[in-house]
Amino acid sequence: MVKRPRMSAMRRKEAITGYLFIMPWLLGFILFTAGPMLFSLYASFTNYDVTSRFDWVGLENYRRLLFDDPFFWLSLKNTAYYAVFAVPLGIATGLIIAVLLNQQVPGQRVFRTIFFLPKVLTGVAVLLLWLWVFNPNFGPINVFLRFLGVENPPLWFSDPNWSKPALIIMSMWGAAGGYIIYLAGLQGIPKHLYEAAAIDGASPFRQFLAITVPMMSPTIFFKLIVGFSGAMQFWESVLIVSEGGQGGPSYSTLFYGLYMWQEAFGRYRMGYASAMAWILLLITLAFTVIQLNLSKRWVHYEGDSR
Amino acid sequence: MRQASKLETPETQTRLPKVRRWNPWQILLRTLAFVLLCIISAAILFPALWMISTALKPDTQVYASPPIWIPDPLMWENFAKAWSLAPFTRYFINTSLFTLAVVFGTVLSCSLAAYGFAKLRFPGRDFLFVVLLATMMIPGMVTMIPQFILFSKLGWVGTYLPLVVPSFFAGAFFTFLLRQFYLTIPTELSEAAKMDGASDFWIWRRVIVPLSAPALSTVAIFTFEGTWNSYVGPILYLNKEELYTLQVGLQFFRTASEVQWQYLMAASLLVMLPVIIIFFAFQRYFVEGAAISSAVKG
């Protein structure tokens, strides 16, 4: 190995300055991310419950979660249910809006503002609004359904079978702003592809299937996988929309994060909840690995098509 | 990031095929697209309109069936009434100060760290940047529990410190966003200043920060929106009513007593108002920030 030359004085000064500039991030990383995570990993192997006990229990927390805790699996199932519907439907919403906007319709600016609004309208206020919109008796949705002749419209957040669909509808509303990324992708598709297809007599629908969909698929897959990973962390809204924030009715909105929150800050089983956190981290990691592997291939494909 | 750079190209506006003749397919398609967009817009606006409508109703019309969309009379006094039913002025002051502190801390610390990553060379920089990227993947729930234990050991529970202090330690995503922006600023500018003997801090303050106003605004506006609407952090750390933020206060306003919907919607509207105003005033930055975060985080 070649010995590295000693840094010149100027280089060294720049290095010190560099570390000073990134110090806020570096300290924050050590104090608020890396340190806490190591602590949390350790805590996940103990029965830590804030008061005093900090006994090493080995893999007991993980064993109990995986083999002895029906609520763990129920919360995972609820979260997966939400993800499986909310993510593709959200992508479809954004994609459809992008395709429509790409038709050079008049009023682009107004439409863009409207579709973006849900991205801004978040927080407790909007969740309360949804509770009111889904109100079984007086909410406009059920009034409309009765008007259409539905005799017993869903009770939404009061019905275990309809609470998750209600949340999925809410998520689709929020996903409208996602059009922005698909529109950028659509506009990146070379025009000559469509022109060639039109000359060959392909209908717009056929062009959409044969050109738009394949050209957009990298973006769609990326959003799908990143979306799944994000949806695994969906739970905060349930604190507001479920009765008492308990994940009801009949545990139908007990999402993974909510169960972890209850274990950690309701029952103060911090060790147990830390184990849940690490299982979530592993799930997220798995999605990230899949995404990185696939994205390598997409870059390759795109290079070929040029 | 690849996608984000393509956004808002002027080409979108100008590539209408003016020379080509209109073919019937296109006219049909455009009309259809326009109609569908109007329907989707109506679906998106409808909850917001329902909120405004409810907020302006006299209590006799809130539960009317079929629902009344335009109340008569318009009860503008509902807003004042709702505001006075809980200490919302107190919550408003708390939330404003809290949000300002977090926005200031985030913009300052992320901008400094981003300069270090973008413009300075030091051993370990690229490795640390990969670490920074990796931390963006970590779910917030993973650090929430140990952070709570840390802050409770420090005796910070029941204060704003756990919510404000971390924002002065450069969060990964906005540091990354600003670093990408700083990379596009030509190095010649800072090199020239360095020849004249300027320090890096001077260059950051006098060259980089003024040139990156759009990116800094995006960070500020996104942080504002996120902090103003945050709920889980405040509910975890703020356990006294006089400390509540608007979000927490609104939730307690709802559960404390059987509140009537017109007051609840009026209060909710007022809580959202600052974010809505900022959105309409700085829409461009919102859209840019959302595009980047959606290209990176999904």
C-alpha cells in the first residue's frame, strides 16, 4: 500500500472547517439517532418498563411477539390490509390525474392548485372533518348513498368492516397531489414514440398501454415499494379517528404503530415496544433492499432505451 | 432526484402542436379529460366545502336532512364563539412560537451542514453522506421510544425542549435537499471569494445563503407546515394544558365535552388557516418541495 501523503496545512484547515459545518448533523445523528437506536436495540432484549427493571431476557420479547401475541399479528394484518389497498389506489389516483393533465386541457393552473390542496390540509383539523364527512347519520356521504337508494349505508368508523375502507378513501384523497411526479415522468417520454404509433394507426388507448405504461413503470414500481414501506408506518390518524384513539371498533384500526404506541406509552412496556420497533425496522429494510435492487435494473433499462 | 430535475420545464406550455391540424381524437380526448378533471376536483373540494358550510350553520341546520349546503343565515359569529370555547388564543401563541423556533433551527442547521457536505472536502465526507442518506430510511417510530426515555431522563418532558432542540441538529432530509441545491451553485463564486481571503463562514453567509433563497424557502415552508400540523410529538411531551398546541387543543376541545359540529368545524378552519394562507402565497415552493420529497421518499 502506498503511504498517504500528509495533508497540507490548507487541506487540514478545510477538513476541520468541514467537520465544523456538518457538526449539527453529526451531533444530532449521534445524540438523537444512533445513540437512541443502540439503546433501543439493547432495550428490546430486556423487560425494561421505565420504572426500574432492566433485566436481560434474551429473545423473549421477540418470541412473545411472534408466537404468543395475537395483537401483534392483528396489527400487522391491519397495516398490511391498509397498505395493499391504499398504496396502489393512491398511485392510480395520482397517475390518472397526471395523464388527464397531460392532455393540455385549459385551466391547468387551477386544477394543479386543487389537486395539491390535500397535501397541505393535514393534521387534526382535517381528521375531524373526515369524521364529520363519514358521520353515519348526518355526513354527506351517507346522505348521498341513501339518496342513491342504499338503505343501510356503512357506519364507517363505527363498523369494523368499514373503518379501514374509510381510511383508504381518505388516503386516496390525500394522494391526489402525487400527480406531480407522474406528470414529470409523462413529460419525459419522447414525443416521437407517440408520433410513430399514431402513424401506424394506434388508438390513444393502445398508445397508452403500449408506450405510456411501460415508460412509466419504473416510477410506478418505485412509488409502489417506497409507498408500501411508508404505509407500514401509517397509524397517527387513528389516534384521532378511532374512538378514544384505541384502534376500535373491534380492533379493526389497531395498526402496527398504534399498538407499539400503546405498549410503549400506555402500558410502559418499553422493552417489548422496542422489539416491535426493530421488527418494523427490519421490514422497512427489506423494502429498501428490494427497491435498491430493482432501481439498479431500471437505470440499466433506461440507458438502453436512449 | 432524476425525476425532480425535469419538473416544470417550459416545454410543457409551448409544445402544443400549432402547425398540426386538430384531429377528432384529440378534441374528444381533451374534452373527456377536462370533464374528468372537473369531477375529480369536485371530489377533492367537497370535504373542504362541507367544512366551510358546517362552520357557518346555525345549530338548527347542522343536522338537517337533506343537508343544507348554503346556510341561512350565515353564522359568521360561530368563529368567534368557537375560539372562545377553549383557550385557543393561548394555543395559537404556543404553536406560533414553537413553529417559528423549529423553522429557524431547521433552516439554520441544515443549511450549515449542507454547505459542509456540498462545498468542503474532508476525509470521511462521502461515507458520512451515505450514512445521512441511510438515516432517511429509518422510521420515526424506531427512535421515538428511546428519545422519549432520553428526554425524560433529562427532565424535559412537560416542556417544548424535546420538540425544539432536535430541530437545531440538521435533519437528514432537508440537509440532503439543500446539499443537492448547493451543488448546483458554481464553485467559481466561492473560489473567487476564497482568493480574496474570505472564510467559509463568510462565503456561506454572503454568497451561498443569498443565492439559495428558493431552496431555503422550500425548507422553511415545508417545516412550517409539518410543525404546525404535528400532533404525536406534542401529545407525547406536552402534558399541561397551558402548553398545548392548536392540534392538541383541538383534539381536547373535541373530547372534553360534546361539542357541536359547527363550532368544531369553525375552530378546525381557523387552525388550518395559517397553513392555507402560506400555501396560496408560496405555492411554487410547496410544489417543488413535494416533488423532491416524493421522488426521494415516495
